[in-house]
Amino acid sequence: MSSKKLQYERPVIQKLNVGLMNKFGTRTEYTPLTHIDGNSVRDLLGKFGSPLFVISERTLRRTFREANRAFKTRYPKVQFAWSYKTNYMNAVCNAFHQEGSWAEVVSGFEYEKALNNGVPGNKIIFNGPDKTEAELKAAIANNSMIHIDHLDELYLIKELAMESNKKPRVAIRVNMDTGVYPMWDRFGFNYENGQAWDAINKIMLNDKMELVGLHAHIGTFMLTPSAYGMAASKLSHLALEIKKKYKKSVQYIDMGGGFASKNTLKGSYLQGIDASPTFDQFAESICTSILNAGFTDTDLPLLILETGRALIDEAGYLLGTVVSNKRLSDGRRATILDFGVNILFTSFWYDHKISPAQEFSQYTEDAVLYGPLCMNIDVIRENITLPPLKRDDHVVVHSVGAYNMTQWMQFIALRPAIVMIDKDGNSHIIRKRETLDSIEKDEVLPKYLKDFKL
Amino acid sequence: MKLKKNLALSDSGFVFDPSTGDSFSTNPIGLEIIRMLKEGKNANDIKSQIVKTYMTDDASFEKDFYDFVNMLTKHNLVEGEKEKN
């Protein structure tokens, strides 16, 4: 009897505002995403629980190869270094290492992770403003590239170099005006006011250290490729001046990261897919600047890229389930999902694309999407047009591969599992769902607080 | 409750209110409910009809039905007193 019944859809009615701008945006998110690389969303959630992060290895490798091709077709010596902070799941890091990426780390924790993953010490770039003495000693012993952020660090390395039989391989991070706002001048040494030259002179005149490179990282989610061209020109100029003054060639120029992914920033008029430059545009700007700077072909430095977000964002999905629907006092539909800003940190600055994971008719409703946290700030999308979702329906959030799996918070709930789907479509769990035990294992309860009577 | 008498409905889910000039779009189930309301059916009749035809249950539909009726009221498509049952 029940098999004869028709598919049920919640009744909806929507006023038509002909000729008016629709503040809920364009019709882009109605097409359901029922499968990821051949795996049904429903089956994945059934097997690994909801919510669930999914990483498509196929997309990860395809994106890397696209970026690699964009640079290698324009410049003879290119090296990518995987930005651990963007996503340091070991499976993700190793997929990038298999593609040939070195490691770029910004803390002792990440440095250890890279070593444990099997990255040779001399292929680890150690960035960041806080490297402890012990971490610097290890980096010197392992021949890693140490990118100096401030003079205190420079002097500390100098001291350590005197005690060591190894010559630290160092680079300086240079900040500069590239015509974009805000200028990231809190990291490294400034180009325009001479701080960078001062640091270079201090290194070059010290025979205990070797200046191997110059590094810049001009911002994050950069939408202007020409700013990279400007930065590459300024670093090239420094490298050429070092050659002139000290007769020494700098081995590499590291352009850092910051390339925008295809996500849509909040408040952006255009969708990210239209607003974000392609790898080719970034590559054209950077490579042209270095090639035209005046290096001889033997002095052409290695070009290192630490891009993270643009390489992994698109490969990540967050799968979740509808908890409830309600109507707000102003008549707007509110849908509560089983994941919130605790695990989708990037919803603070992106209007993530969210698709239903099952077929619907073409009717839609304007809605607000909330997470399950008992907090007012837990908003996944302030306004979105979606089909009439009902309790237990599934949704898929697109492009969540960058930063969510490193910046997520263990707040009032357990963090979900992460699954990687390999290039043949097989799913592999790469991080288990947390348990109460895994959270409490490092807690220590003093004996006198053990018992109580209520 | 009673819907405004002169609402114009099309088979594709287009609803026109000639008294205000407002137009609306509704999905097939919404259209079916509006038609039943126009025929004067009460909430229980509508519920049993929908539950018989579609893959849903009394509790789920009742929740959706009252939300839908609230939206009809908000859109000014209802006239007269709410039905008491």
C-alpha cells in the first residue's frame, strides 16, 4: 500500500516579487548533490555518522596538477610546499607529498608532524613568528629552511649557530606595499623602510649562517594577481642587489600563499567562482615579474609556492542532516542543521555553497541556516534559497577543505569523522569521530573532587 | 478558516490575488491544500486526504500544515475567522 504513495514534499508558498532585486541571491543551489566521487551521500552518512567531512582525493590531485602545470609551463624551476596549517590531516599532507610537495610549517607541532610523515628535514620550510630554541636547534640539525620573522629570532639563530657544527640555512620574510589593503606588515622585515636590507646585511656579514632564500606572504584570499607580480619584482630586486653587493646568488624566492579559492566571501557581489583568479593568472603575474627582473639563466632562483587554500578547499565537503525547521517571527524559514560554526569555522567569512543531497521539485524557499549550538552566533548561512528540506534530509556544504579541519573547535559536541575517497572511489576513514574518552583522556580530576552527594 | 474567494489558481502552482495584485508560487502539495481549502474542507479532511496519498504521517503533516496555513495568513490570502476544530 505504502509503495503506491507519492513522494511527500512540505507545502510551500512564496510571494513573487517581479522586477525587484532578490536579496537572497541567484538560483544556484537547487541542484542536489547525491554522490561524491561515486559514493552516495546517504550511504556515507549511514556508515560514518552525521555530520561528516569528506575529502575527494581525485579533486585534490587534479587541483594540484592544475596549479603545478600553470607555474611549470611559465617558469623553469618550481617547487610547491604544502601549507600544513591549511589542513594537516596526515592523509592530506601525504597526498600532496606524493605529488612532490615539500612541507611548509609554522609551529613546532607542525614541524614534528612533517618529520613524522617522512618529509626529509631539508625539505621543510619553517615559518612563523614563534620558534622555540629547541625547535630552532632541531631545524638547524635537520638542515631545514628557517624563515626568520624578526631580529630576536635572527640573533637567537646566530647564537645557536656558534654552538652548532652546522650552518643554519635561513631566509628572511619580507613584507611590503603591493598596493593591496590591509598591508601585512606584522610578519617579517619591511622592504620599503630598509628593515629587510638591514636583516640581509646582518646575515650576509655573518659566516655562521647561509642566506638561501627570500620569502614573502602578502595576504590571504587575494583576488588581485598583480599584487603578487609586485611582490615578486621586489623580492627579485633584493636578490639581484645581494648578488651585486655580496657576489652570492639567492637559491630561491618563496612567494608564500594566499591565493583565493572559489568560495564566495560574505558581502561579495560576484560568486567566488567568477571573482577568484585562476592559477594561470597568478602564475602569469609572478613568473613574468621574476623572468623580467634581470636574472641570468644560471642565477634564476627556484620559485617556491606555499599555496594551501586554493589547493584543498574544493576537495573538501561537509555532509550533514536537517534537525528541524521553524518559522521566525518575521515569517522567514529557519532550518537547523546538525553542524555549526564549531566545525564549519569558515562560515564566519564565506557564504558557502550548500546543496540538498536528495531530489526535490523545483519549488524553493528563502531560509536561514542555523547550526545546533545553543548560541546566537551559530549561523551557517544568513540567507539562502533551498528546496523545502524536512527533518532527516541531508545537505552538502561545498569547498570546506581549507582551515576547517585545523581551526575547528571541540565545543559542546564531538568532532566528526573525516573520510577520504580515493581516486578509485573507495572511502577511507582518515580521522575517527571523537569519543568522550578521547576528549577526557588528558583531563585530571583531583581526588578530593571525585565524590559528591546531591 | 476560509481562503479569499476570488483567488485564481493555475495548474502549475501560480496563485493570483486580484484584490491586492499579489502573485505567489506554490508547490504541488501546496496547490492541493489550497484547492481543498477553497472547497471548504477542514483540517482533518485535508490531513487524511494527504496522508492517504503521500508518504507522510499525521504528526509530520500536521506540523507542516499549520506552518503553511500561517504563511497563507501572513500573505493575506485568508479571510474570516479561523476554523475551530
